[in-house]
Amino acid sequence: MKPSMKEFTGFPDGRMQFTGIPDLFFRNLLLDIDHLGELKTTLYAFWLLNQMEGAFRYLRRDIFLQDQVFMQGLAADPQEAVKELNEALDRCIERRTFLKTSLDLEDGRQDLIFLNTPKGRASLQAIEKGEWRHSGDPDSPLELIPQAPNIYDLYEENIGPLTPMIAETLRDAEQSYPYPWIEDAVRIAVENNVRRWSYVDAILKRWQEGGRDERTDRRDTEKDRRRYVEGEFSDFIEH
């Protein structure tokens, strides 16, 4: 006799939370998945990752095992549910919906599972290069080491495309001035809409030759902004 189906009571009134799922899942991945456990695990992973904060997000097998409601949805018998989970994760990894790496952490060797997205791939590569450290948080035991500030990225994001000649100029500037000075000078250039390295360099030379009062240079007033568009800096401004 076919067991009776548990009826769904319906979505409630009022504000509800939603989980974002890429359209490609429905147009591509869903058509290929032919295993119920794999489908449930994939959808559950989307939900889990959506609950997390920060750019560095990953899953561990323990997270799935700790959710009794999810595990009961795989199988009523606990041992059978674990077997189903292992098979489902293996399928997701073989299909490359998930990417996996393993690390020796404080509580033993752990599998780290990433969704196969640009951020997931970048995180996996960083871990494989050793660019990680222990976080001290048992729920999220490792974190990526923040990248050092990069003058080339700073230039491209705020001034313009990088050329070999500019790259050489930036290398010289990096050796001549503290990076926070360069960062603040670029900020001033952006605020005054003078996106030229010559203008940034003029500010840096002024600070190096005349000294810099950081409290004054960081004040956000009209008077302080005009100091960098008049006098010796006026030649860099388009009138």
C-alpha cells in the first residue's frame, strides 16, 4: 500500500525570506540531476550558503550532519541517511556542482566544500596555495589571509588602464612613498575628478617635501578640498 503523502500547509502570510538560486541551475543543472539525494543536497547547499555572511563561504560535511530535519529528509534511519548524504555529496563533487579540498585542522582532517562559482574557485585556489589561517571559530575554522594592498589594482580601479610605462612609475612610487599616502592621494584625485597619475604624484611630492598633517588632510571640508585644486595643483585641473 502506498504511504500517504504529507500535505504542505502552504506559505504563510507576511514577509518571508528568500534564497537566491542562479537561473543556470534550472536551465542546465536541474535537467541533468537524476538522483533525489543529490537534488536535495544541492538545493540545501544553496540555502546554507545564503545564511552565511562574508565573501568567504564554504561548507563542511558536519554542517549537513548536524541538521536533523535535513538528514531525516534523506532517510528515516540515521545510518541510511548518512550513507545517502555521502553518496549525494560524492555525486555533487563528481558533477562539479561542488568543489572539494581537504585540510588538517585542529579537530582532524576536514573536507571543505565550495560552490563552483568564481568566488568558490578563487577561494579553493587560495587555500591550495596556502593562503589561509586558523580563525579560532569552531563553526568556521579557517579564513583566507587578506591580500596586501596592491598599487596596480588601486591605479586601475581609480585612474585608468595599466601600461608597462605606468607600471614602472608605480613601482618607483611604491618605493618612495608609504602606501597609505598613495591611497589617500588617489582618493583626493578621485574626489576632485582629476584622474591623472601626474596629479597624484604632485600631491605625494608636496607631502614628502613639506610634511603632512594627516588630521588636516583627512578633514572633509570645502576649504580642504580646494587646497588641491588651486595654486600649484591648478595646472592639473581642466577648466
